[in-house]
Amino acid sequence: LPPAEAEALVRALQGTELQAIGGHGWLRQHEHVEKLNMHGILSASAGQEQLLTELLVTHAKIPVLIGELISVEIWKHKIFPVLCRLEDFKPRSTFPIYVVLHHEASIINLLETVFFYKEICESAEDSILDLIDYCHRKLTLLAAGSTKAQAADPVPPQELQKQAEMMEFEISLKALSVLRFITDQVDSLPLSALTRMLNTHNLPCLLVELVEHCPWSCWEAGKLKKFENGTWHVVPPEDQVKMTKLDGQVWLALLNLLLSPECQRKYRFDGFNKSQLLKLRAFLTDVLIDQLPNLVEMQRFLSYLAVTEPVPPKKELILEQVPVIWDHILKKNSGKWEAIAKHQVKHAFSPTEEELKLQARRWAQTYSLDMMEALAPDKPRCRVCGVEAAKRCSRCRNEWYCTRACQIQHWQKHKPACNLMA
């Protein structure tokens, strides 16, 4: 994006009322967020994301983005179940959740891109507590295995459901990265944020669960598969002990939370917490420490913890802040869930054919194929045989093939989707 357009899009970001989700203004904001998201990723890959960071800080938009995340999450838990019970909504019941999930994914992805910077973390101000709570909820689902990660070739009726489950999984992984960036700034966080991470949510023990169960890794038909860059890959035997980026995020967050003097002073090293943390010793192999040398400090700390009884934290009278965005939205809309759902069926989720076509055209402009290819980590693969592909369907420009023969073989399956997209 040119600087002037990036600034205009950042300035236009604003909080959304629950009942406006899915409406024209909300969809327009989704396009703005998606453009900023793609701009942020491309700028980061070129080492030039400073402009977007400055704009978000200058115009105080980080709390707005966090507010959008919380609104979407409350909508999923409170409004969507009511929507699904309304008779006139059922034919379209999977579409809204997919669109809303995409909005949530775009925002968390944008936050992941910019939260690397200390000034972004500081500009979140009190809303950082809501973001910590949000990340905690996502990581709890991840540790419990409630987000289904495997996405096989979907059968048509379940296609959107499969995609929704996959997106929930990826959103949770992005939340893990955001949380790790927050822990990088423990020295400049408000005291309430630290207390919330360590004692209210006991994040060190939750991170131990993630190390133990590793949701981004699984065995299938005797082969180890790991989730990286948006897809599952079979890991060759020689790379099975190699640390992934996600493994690194968990270990770095643990290092930040356990080795910082301020965290050690505040954290309750009681019997349960101590026994959970000592489970990490089994994972601290020489191979792992070679890949992340900082873990030597963690190894020393755990050895010390095993033979000592840490001093319990001093009981202090602390006036603790509480997250305001979540509580504010719940109080404002309590008892109105059904009324909001009926309003949305009438005004947001019952579009005419003409409105659907117009929205499709707008999205096609937002998600330009050239832009999406620039963001893709891997080269395209043939839809039929999986080898690297250089040709694609000239009509919808969505499917890739290595040869004309593969395209002809796939045509009967591809034809309905091709007609729809064209």
C-alpha cells in the first residue's frame, strides 16, 4: 500500500457494535483489516514494517483491534448459537461463522505481525489485559485438543465446517505467538498484566501442557507430521528432533515468564506448580539446547527448583485492574442475544443474489491472486498429482496443474466450483 492509503485505512479502523457484525460497514472494515494484514506481512518480509507500526501507535488503534477480537469471540459464543436455532436462518447457517472467523484470523495475524515491537505492546495500554485473556482462552482450547487441526479433503456439505475448524486451530497458534511477544516485554507491562499471566491464568503451567502434548505435531500411519506455514508436512526421520517455530515460541515464553526476576518474585512456586514445571526437565535434551542455547539457563533454574523450596510470594495489598472490553460488551448486550440474532438474520445474513455478487467482486479485488501468491510460503502444487505446478485454470485462476492431462482428469470435480467462481 502507498503510505497515504495505509494511513487512511488505519484512521478508518473503529470499534463495531455486536449487532453490526456481518453488515455492510463491518464487511468494509474487514476489507480494510485484510489489506493492512497483507501489507504488514509483505512489509515484514522486506524488513519495512516500521510505517504500519508507527501508524497504529500514532492513531491509537491497537485497543480498537483488540476490541474487535473480543466482539467476534462474544458473537461466536452468544449470538451464533441463537442464530442456528432460528428457522429462517438454517439454510445459510455455516456462511456467517466462516466470514466472522476469517475476520478474527485477519486481526490476530495483523497483531502477530506488529506485536514484535515494544511500542505496540505499550500502546495497547489497559486493553492488554483483554488480549492476555483472549490468548489464554485460545491456548486452553489448544491444550485441551478442542480445536481439530487435521483437515482432510472435505466432502461438500462439511466443507465450511472443516475450514472453520482449521481456522480455529490456526487462530489459536497465532494467539500463541502474540502471547510470546507480550512476554518479551514483561519489564514494561503493567503490574496487573503480570499478575494476570502468572497467578490468575497460571500461564507457565499451561505452556508446560503445550510442551507435553504438542498439538502441532502428530503421528499418522507411522509417519510424523508437523504443522508449519499453514499446512501439515510429513517430517523426514533426520528432521524429527528439529525444533519448529511453534516449539520455539512456547520455550521462549517459558524463559520470559520463569527467568525474569520480577516474575520469580510474583509467581507461586507451590507443590502443584513446582511438579508441573519439573516435567520440563525430560524435554531439555542436548539436541534441543543446541538449537536454543538460552535453554541452558532454564535447565539450571529447574535443577535449582528441584532441590529447594522457593520462598512464597509476599502477600501484598494490590488494587488489580480487570479487563474492561469483555465485561463492557457483555453488560451492554446482556438479555439482547435473540433480538440481535433476529436483526442480523434480517439485515446481514440474508443477502440477495445481487448483494452476494457485489460482495464477491469486492473480495476478489481485496484478495488479488498476485498478492496471495506473494504471501504464499511454498510454490503451487498440482491439484491432481501434487508435483510443482506452473499452469492454472484460465477461467477461475484458482486451481493449479502440472500438465493439461491432469487438468482434464480433474475437470468434472472442479467444474461446479469453477462455474461459481467465474
